[in-house]
Amino acid sequence: MLINNEINVEELMVIGPNGEQMGTKKLEDALTLANYAGLDLVLMSSNADNPVGKIMDYNKYRYEKQKKQKEAQKKQRESNKEVKEYRLSPTIDIHDFNTRKKNASEYLVKGHKIKVFIKFKGRQMSHPEIGKDIMLRFASELDECSTIESQPKLDGRTMVMILAPKK
């Protein structure tokens, strides 16, 4: 935005510090009014036929604008849901399985996605079907609150599956 001496128009519609319209004025008169009030003249709209300038405290205006922008970014971040990761293993105990299942269901109810993965170690790599069975069992246990977004896939020594909440 152009302020004070950066403005290069001959005449402009001037809006006062309290929002009142002061009419069409020459640039020099508008700058004099702004200086007299101890504020800045800011060019709000530079239309070819009728440019509009407002007398205001530019630093305060810029601060308020940045504050609104940060607030909008914060709300946008909140609306973007996170992906929670749960690590299982081919030799997982039933109690550990149930604990992870309970935590995952609470997270799914909140509307977040879940990434379930199993890392195979050593000889476990020769039986990836065991890991796949565990993942599918995990998905079937969470069937009432989730759907499988991507089926279990083996990528190197890691098998990954993504669950999304039901709508």
C-alpha cells in the first residue's frame, strides 16, 4: 500500500480517521490534513477514475492486519487434521494390541487419520503375512469408527496401512 509521499495522484476521495467522508481533495491538502492529525494518508483504492485515501495510523493498521492473518493461519492449521502413527509388531501381545486399539479409536473419533506400521526384524521378514494379518485384525477391530484408506503394503522392511475416520 502506498502511504504519504509515495502516493502519486492529483486528487483523491479522502476518508477521515473516524470513517467520515471528507470529499474529494487535492493530494497536498489531504497530506496536510493527515499531518495536522498526526496520522498517515494511506491509498486504499487506486481506481483510475476515483482513488480513495484514508487518514489513519498506518503502523497500527499493519499490526492489526498481521494479527488477523496469523489468526486465520492458526484456524487453518486446526482444520487440517493430523496423522497419528501406531507401531505394531508381528509378536505383539494381546494387551498391547488392545491398548493401541483403544487409543486409536479415541483418535479416530476426533476425526484424525491413523498410520499403522510394522517394522520387520531379522527372520520376521520371511513371514510378512503374519504382519498383514495383524494389521487387518487391527482394522477390523476399529471397523465401527474407521475405514481402510490404503491397504497394507510392504515397503522394504516396513508394512504400512492408513485408516481414515468414518464420516
